[in-house]
Amino acid sequence: MILRALVLASTCLMAAQSAVAQKKYDPGASDAEIRLGQTMPYSGPLSALSGVGKAQSAYFKSLNETQGGVNGRKINLISLDDGYSPPKTMEATRSLVERDNVLAIVNTLGTPTNKAIHRYLNQRKVPQLLILTGAAAWNDPKGNPWTMMGMIAYSTEGAVYARHILGASPNARIAILRQNDDFGKDYVEGFRHALGARASQIVADVTYETTDPTVDSQVIQLRSSNADVFFIVATGKHATQAMRKAHELGWKPQVYLPVGSSSVPGVLRPAGAEAATGVITAANAKSPGDPQWDADTGMVEYRAWARRWAPELNPEDSFVSAGYTYSIIVAHLLCQCGDTLTRENLMRQAASLKGFATPLTLPGVTLDTGPEDFLPYQTLRLQRFDGQRFQLFGDIVKE
């Protein structure tokens, strides 16, 4: 039971392997090893998100030690700290590609950080695979054929929140706090587009920089709008600060939060239960803190894995469970490559996902990609935080 997810992740289609006459390798692959690279904000204002990289390092260690890696090749994930600083991301990525000769860059986190490296990686034809950003620019198979996002598109998610607001509170006054970069821009564009003629209900729209120590002044400004809805397009500590400050001011709007900022122990709990209760966000994965999944086979396997291989991490942290999930997806793609471990074949496999789900994927949600559409997730659910955990509500939303 404990290793079932690992077995699933490392089981390859033997038919695909037998069709390959001989082994073929690009830099980063050999008979013994597959080298992958990524950068993560292990330091800096978004360090709370680094659970993704920590969980991935633990997962590949467990896969190597229990299954011998993938197709007999150990997975060597080189995960470097970029502090969520685009110049550092560029420096680290260049080192990964030119010094460490990685096969691919996988699951690098952040819109501005990935924007800093996407031209470089596409020019060198190095996969920038399943990156943790939902910016619209990443779904461009013709213009950027080596870049594929790994999240729900920000514009899609923003549109889902807007439609929910129109249904639940059609006359709501809306205030927006957004990160001043492509992350904030894409969310708000999708949100405004879905509001259509009702976009005039946005009565306040204020930005912040990721280097700002706090967003208290911005929240005070937004509070003066007397809005009924507060869309917090923020990450890490800034999302926590925004919820906490709104509560301190006695402002009680309906809060919407991006899925990437919905970690209970990392973002909501630090804001305080009273400040975070009622927050609405999206989901495409089971929440580790939700008791409805306590007996779920995939959740039981995940928790058993976390106890054995990542005891220092909080298994209820959605960033940790996300790292576990993305590791399974990457391992699956490497399995599908068989003995043709080339960058081109890896991208081909990534663009051929059909009805794929991991042990933690929500029922009814699958990963589906094609050569003309690199969006892996196009279905989701909405969920509401009750002060302890998220509770799903409504039906599956499909874009």
C-alpha cells in the first residue's frame, strides 16, 4: 500500500520501449541517470512556496531507492534557490543547462522567473516543462514549442471567480489587490473579461511589488472603497498579510484567492482562522486537510509516503502535495520516453497526455494535452475555507 503510488509512477509501457531499436540520449540522460533541473524560492518573500521543490527532491529519492528510478535510471533533480528573483533564475538556469547539462528544466515556480528564462530555453531547445505559472503566454506551441505550463491558466481561473461572483452577488462592489507583474495582469484580464459589462463593479484596483515588505497600505486604501468582494491576486506572505489586515480593519468582504496561494499551513493559517474563514479558491487536487479524503486510497498512499520520505515537511501543505503530484507526472513522462531520452521526445510525450490523473487529482479532473494545446488542466472545482480546512462546493467547472 505504501509504495503503490511509486509503483504506478515508475511503471512504463513496455510496448513503447520494445518499439525502439536502440537507445538514444540527449544531454542529461544516460544508461544510469536522468538529470533534471529547476529553480525554487527557497529564500525570499515566497519561500513558503518552496515545499514544492522539497517534496520533489524527496519523491525522486524515494523513487530511486525503492524502484531504481525510471527504467533503471536514477533521477537526479538539481533544485537551486532563486529567491523569486528573475536575474537569479536566469543565472541558475544557465548553470543547470550549460554546466550540469540537464535534460530538462521542470516545474520552475513563478511567472516573472519563468519569463526571464523562456526565450533562452526555447532558443537552446531545452524543455521548460510543466512550469508552475498559469500565464497565458505559456500556451503557445508554435511560438514557444519548448515551454509548457503545469497549472490552470490564470485567465481561466480569474474568469471562474468572476462568474461565481455574478451568480452569488450580481451587484457586488469588487476590490482587487494584485501583484504588479504578468501574474497579476493575467488573472485580472480574465476576471474583467468574464465580468463583461459588469466590469464597472470593480471599484478599486491596487498593485504591490513582490519586494514590498507589507501590503498594509494597499489594503487600507482598498478598505475605503467599501467593497463587498476582495479578490487577492497575491502570493505567499502578501496574501497572508492582505487577509489579516482586512480583518484588523473590520472589513468583511467575500475573499477570493488564487489556487497557488491557498496553502492552509503556509498562507491561510498564518492569517488567522477568523481572517481566512470563508475564503473561496479553485482546486484540481484533493486537499490533504479535508477529512472527506481520509480514507481515499490516493490520500492514504500520499500520507504514508510523506511520513517515510519527508517527515520534516507538513503533509497538509498544498505546496508539498503539489510537489508530490508533479513528481508523479514527470516520472510518468520519463517512463513514456522509454529508451529515447531526448528533449524532443520528452516534449512529444508531454503533449500527448490523455485522461491522465495522479493519486491526488480530484475525481472528474484529468490532464489532457495536444500538439496544438499545451494547457494541461481545463477542469476544476471551487472550494471554501471553513476555518480548519477547505470544503468543495458546486459542480465541476470546465472551460
